[in-house]
Amino acid sequence: MESAELIAKKHSIVYIRLLLSTGLVVGFLLLLSIAKDVRPYSRWILLLAAVVLLRAVLRWLRLRSIAWAVRAEAVVVKGGWLPWKRYSFDIPIDTIFEAYYSIGFWAKLFNYGHCTIRRTEGTTSSFHERYLTRPQQLVGLINQKVKEFKKRSGRPGVTQPASAVDQLKDLATLKADGSITGAEYEVMKQRIITRITAPGSRVVDQ
């Protein structure tokens, strides 16, 4: 089997957040179960605490299963640990237009980011994952392989496969779901506008 050149998984911060939130909820339920006024219902409260713990364990296992692996000719996306939830598929390098990531202050400090792979079909066809480790190295390696493929195949590197409207819609979606901040949105929006208005650039309207 071909070995991966780089593997990015969920950053440890997602596990810390999960532990803290679960601990707070379970701690509150345990305190509630020993309160005098609700003691008759303590069994049900303890059962609810057990459900919260079980849900946290299942989420932990799901987060542990998520990974992006960069290989010579493809990016392998994996996730899911239950047999009916498990998935694994390749994104061939020749079908990738570009990869990019967004970070905020804490993401830059702890070296994690929200990564996106945009396909050649346009901005509406993309794969996105939040809180991945080493986002700069991951995106840099993917874009390097895309560049090398274009050079080998003689494909022009300045062709823009999607309209500016589609790109801005994609950015707006990332901003709306909290993947990027308002400041990051403005920076990337200006980058798109600068790129499509530069001399010699070509935009394909859809």
C-alpha cells in the first residue's frame, strides 16, 4: 500500500473541549442527584449522566477516526468507526483546483485550521474539515502536488474555473457557519477580486 506523505487529524483542542463540556454536564447532574428535593428522581438523573458519558465516548471515537492523508496521486479522506458510518475515499490530485485553510488567533497559536479542498468542477464542489492539525503544511503539500501535475500535463495555471459570484458565495457560506471570521472573509474576498481583475486573468461564467 502506498504510504502517506502527510497525515492530518483532528487537533487535541477538540478533545479538550469535549472533556470540559462533558465534565461540566456530568458534574452538574451528579450534584443534582444528591439534592434533597430531587432525591426521588436521582436514579433517572444518574441514568441521564451515563447517557451523556456514552455520547461523549462515541463522539471521541468518531473524532479519532477522521484523517486527511496526502499521497503521491491523491488525498485520502477517512472517517467513521462504526461499520455503517465508516467512509474512505480518494480525491485524485488531477481533480483538485486548489486547497486553502482559514485560521484565527487561537488556531494560529495552537497550529490548527479549517481546511478546504476545492474541486475543478467549481466552488460548489468542495470538501471541508475543521480543526485539522498542521493546516499550513497540509494545504501547502496539496497545492504543490496540484502545481506539479499542471506542469507535467501542460495545463495552464491561471485559468479560473468558476465565476466570481460562486467563489464569493462559497466564502459567505464559510463565514456563516463560523469556519472563518469576518476579517478573514474580507481578506479572501479581496484576494478573489484582485485575482479576477488582474491583467491576463480569465473567468469562466457558469
